[in-house]
Amino acid sequence: MTATPLPTIKFLQRPTSDAWVEQALAHLDTILLDHSHCERKAAGVAMNLMFRYPSSTKLVRTLTTIAQEELEHFEQVNQWLERRGIALAPLSAPPYAAGLKAEIRPQEPHRMLDSLLVSGLIEARSHERLGLLAQHCPEPELAQFYRGLMASEARHYGIYWILATTYFEREEVVQRLEELATVESNLLATLYPQPRIHS
Ligand SMILES: [Fe+2]
Ligand SMILES: [Fe+2]
């Protein structure tokens, strides 16, 4: 676990099911490939926010760090793919990210708040699931890799939380997080038939 103090706020309403863990462990190569896509998308999301809010100094500075870290993770996962002879190939996306994106209200300032919280929720879920992979993966070296990444993802959801409370009243952030967290957990209630990080 990371030594960085985590926000005490509860991001995830429901824990990941045992069925997801079983599915992931049975398809580690597909999970690694999907993980590569997730890291690239996480870097893209951070950069999109920097483009959308170029004058929000704190947001730009902190998301610069996140985008760099996600690209580092992307490179590290891609090294694992190369070692295992897995080609970078497209994968169908589970309904998770699109379902969360649909919850982002189109008008500012709501759009900014929702975007930050959706990113925070995705980071929190990644943290939880990489932790489960670290705990249960039968390959010690790969488990160690997941353990290392898990700490970064915890820091990332903390950063999105801090940004949300920088630009919005805490009460509004807490209330909206609760609504979005319900949607997030519901999106995962039915296991996607294909193994994915966010299935
Ligand atoms: Fe990452
Ligand atoms: Fe992250």
C-alpha cells in the first residue's frame, strides 16, 4: 500500500465481485492488453482536461504529472505485453466508461465537476482491482508489478478528489460523488462476458 495519505472519502460503493477476480486470473494476457488500453486512455483523459481548462493552474499542473505517470504505466504494461508476445490489438470496450461518460452534465461548471469525479471513480476502481490482481496473481513478478501500480492509482484518485474540492464546494462534491458512485457500482453489477479491467 502507498504511504501517501488517502482521502477519507469513500469513492466506491460496492467492492469488486469474486467472479471478476476469477475471470481476470483465467485470462491474464487479455487483462494485460486491456490494461495497456486503460493506461493510454487515462493519459488522454488527463490531457483532454488540460486542453479544456488551460487557465486552471492547479488542474493543469497536477494533471501534467498524472498524464506523465499514466504514459509511464502505458510503457511498462507494453513491456509486459512484449515479453509475453502479446500484440497491441484493439479490444471491445465494456459499457463502463461510456456509461460513466453519459452521466457528465454538458453545461459548465457541472461538466468540470462531473469530469473530475468520473476520473476519480475510474482511478479508485483501478486501484481496487490492481490490488486484487496483486493479491491473487499466481505469477510473483507480475503480482509485484500490480502492487507498484496500485499505489499510483490511489494517489491519482486522491488528486482528482482534491481538484474537485479546489474548484467546488465540498458539500456539492460529496453529494455528486455519491450519485456518480452509485452509477459506477451499478455499471459493474453485471460481469461483462469478456475479461476487462473495468468489466
Ligand atoms: Fe495508471
Ligand atoms: Fe491512474
